[in-house]
Amino acid sequence: MNIKTKRFLLPENEIPEQWYNVQADMVNKPLPILHPGTRKPLTPEDLYPIFNEACSQQELNQTDSWIPIPEEVRDMYKYYRPTPLVRAYELEKALDTPAHIYFKNESVSPVGSHKLNSAIAQAYFCKQEGITNITTETGAGQWGAAMSYAAKAFGLELAVYMVKVSYQQKPYRRSIMQTFGAQVTASPSMSTRAGKDILTADPNCSGSLGCAISEAIELAQATPHCKYVLGSVLSHVSLHQTVIGLEAEKQMAMAGEYPDEVIACFGGGSNFSGITFPFMRHKIDGSHKETRFIAAEPASCPKMTRGKFEYDFGDESGYTPLLPMYTLGHNFQPANIHAGGLRYHGAGTIVSQLLKDKMMEAVDIPQLETFKAATLFARTEGIIPAPESSHAIAATIREALKCKEEGKSKVILFNLSGHGLIDMTAYDMYLAGDLINYSIPDETIEKYLKEVEPLNK
Ligand SMILES: *Cc1c(COP(=O)(O)O)cnc(C)c1O
């Protein structure tokens, strides 16, 4: 009898002992991050006032390919790692595709997304350095939820600025954070100068990640023994997420396959980096030159497909250093799509360099296509995906249907970055026909990018 294996499970002792730092192996390193005042390349010490020291060093480390994962962090990873790798037979059948589709299921973490992989690490390093309070921002609430749990686990006090539109759309994510003991404020708020400035200019502002970041950094700088933590975009966050791809690499070997394409949704790039960088190292060393890496971003926030490679701020008020990245401009205001975690104006510096060097590709996907893909995935594989992850599913379906057209089989691996059980309002609206696609005219994109030009003079 031919019993097909659907789930590929690694034993607990196969949790990676090191994170993979792709920066060390890249042929063209990311351009330096610049101090906004002096325009000099940033040193780790420049980051110490905002971030913990370990993460500041990881951020700028371009020499060590492997960075040890502290034992305490690995112990907490064991609560939910290794996560399963699953062959999506039922989805393949529904699409009638010759492609082999696999997904790495990061939705099984206690908070329902990949975000915990970095939250645990960042909370650990803060604790090690005697920090007592941390601040952060959250879009859809996934990062806030992960950080709230991780902060509590390491005995840290956490204040979260939650983008106002998500605060209203996703009240249960707020309750989750509060249940873990975090203090949650809707952003923009009147509690910071950055928030006040934005609300004064536009009292109805529904918020953005860029604005929430400004508020969180401001509070961290005004509070003793307090640091700021970020859940995406930065290189140390991507580093922590590489446990996803390192496990997936071993699991694909168990399945006797190697991916032709690796796909992930893209907000600031952490889950994309996490699943792709370990495979990218084999493209860099020439052993798997042909592997394609595809980032799936929303058509309403298309920084990689329609943005420009420029120096820009990571936040709306210009508190962060200048980052060399694909950006839509730090004042870009994305539409209120339900994939809140993808509403960010820029891409991380590593991924931006990789895209520039054509080591990877990006596609943008309209909102309705993502929900159609999500619904098919739910009905075939039994998991309701996060609206963010649905972008990866939609991109995977496009590729699988191409295989069918061309009569070619391919191995496609995508990252299921989270489940959507707290996003049912969005599904309700989709099922009722109340969701729409947003398209952005070129003039709008040009307008916001114009505001970035002076930074690059
Ligand atoms: C936050 C989030 C994302 C987007 O963030 P990245 O850093 O681009 O990975 C994607 N999926 C889920 C489920 C998220 O919570």
C-alpha cells in the first residue's frame, strides 16, 4: 500500500542551534545605514540608545554567517518548534496542477504567527542587559501579541502602540495583548509629540505603522531602562526568523525534494527572509542557482514592485536612521486593507539589495485575489490563513496554475506565516461581497516619492 506522508515533522533536538546571517555571504552587501544628522555609516553603538546591544550588533554584522541561538531562547522555541512542513495535496488536487506544493506552518505558534521567533529572542536579549521596560508598535496586532507574551515570559513591562485602524478592526488582538499583560494605546495618540503632530494635522488619521513606530521610539527614549523593539524590517529580526527556513531545508530533504520556488508574503520582510535566506545561501554558493524567491506584497502597498530604491526613514516622523531600501516614501498612506501586517512603506535593507541584484523577485496582489486564495486554501487544507499569509497563497496558486498551463511540474514551498482566526471580520466582509480592490495611481506614488528625494541629495 502506498501511504503518502503529508506532514514532515522534525524531532525537537533538530531545532537549529544557530541563526543564519545572509549578510555575511552576500556578494553585494547592503549599503550602510546612515545617521540622519551626520550622514555617516551607523555603528552598533549608535543604535544602543534605542535597541538592546546584542540586536544592535546583529543588525550590522556582515562577517559572521552563523550566530549562536542562546540556550534559553532555544528552550522557548521548543514550546512550538519545530513547526510542521506540510504537503498541500488537497490544494494541488483542487488546482489540478502537476506542481508539488509545500507549506511551512508557522501558524502553530502559541500566538498564531511567525512573529514569536524574534519576540522571544529580543525579550531575552533585553532581559540579559538589565532592561526592565520595552515599547513597540503593532499593525494587525500579531507582533504586539507575540511581544506581549515574550515580554511576560522574561518579566518585562511592555507598552504597545497599535495602529488605530487595526485597533478598531481587530479588537480581539488588543484583548490578547492585554491578557498577556501589555499596555495598549491606539496610534496616533496624544501621548507623544509625534502622535500629537499627526493628529493636529489630521484628526481623523487612522494611523500607520510608520506613525506607531515614531510613538514607540519616543516613549522608549523618555523612559528609564527602556528599549524599543521592532517586529520586522530590520536585519536582526530577519536573522531570528531564519529558524523557519533552516528547519524547512531539513524537512524538504525528508520529503526527498528541493524547492524550485520559495514564496512568502511581504510586509517588512521578516517571514520572507526567514524562509528564504537559508535556501538563498545555496543560490549564492552556486549549488542551487535556479531557485526562485518570490515576495508577495499587496497591490495597495507595492514598495517592491512600484517603489524606488532610495535612502528613507523607517518611520513617519523621521526618528530612525536612513535606510537604503525600496520604499514608497515614509509619508505613504496605504489603504485600509485587512492584511494590516503588510501596510508598511519600506522593505528591509538586505531584501532590498537582493531585489536590486535580481536574486529574488516580487509580485503585487489585489485584495480580492488574496481572499479567494485564502478561501480555497481553507476549504482544501482546513486552515484559515491570516490575510497577510493569503498573499503568499495567492502567489503560489498563480505559479501552480502556470505549471498546469505549461504542463511542467515544479516544487513550490510557501510560508504560512499565521492563521486568520482573529481576522474573521475580514472574512465576513469578503463573503458578504463588501471588500474591494484598491489601485494606486502612478501620480500618488510619485508624489510620496518626491518627498524622499531631498534625503538622497
Ligand atoms: C506581521 C505579519 C506579516 C508581515 O510581516 P513580515 O515581516 O513581512 O513577515 C506576515 N504575516 C503575518 C501572519 C504577520 O503577522
